[in-house]
Amino acid sequence: MDLFVLGYYAVICGLLAYSAPLLETSFRRLLLGLCTGLIAATALPFVRDLIV
């Protein structure tokens, strides 16, 4: 992994950790984590192409 990938996922995980206490049930936290991971994995190639 290069620094771009580490930084990208650090931002995504930081936002996820910030919003997790606001959710009430563990199911909602799991659903938010799954959606965030899918969006992050899908968006990473597009973001990288815009920067590089």
C-alpha cells in the first residue's frame, strides 16, 4: 500500500468512527460500515485518477 491508499482509508475510517457513537444499534453500525467500505472501494480509482 502506498501513502495515498493509507491516507484515503484513514479518512474514511475516521469519519466512520466519528459517526458510530451517534448510531443506536449495532445493526446500523454494521450497515454503515458496509456501505462506507463499498463506497470507498468503488471511489478510490476515480479519486486516484483525478489526483494523478
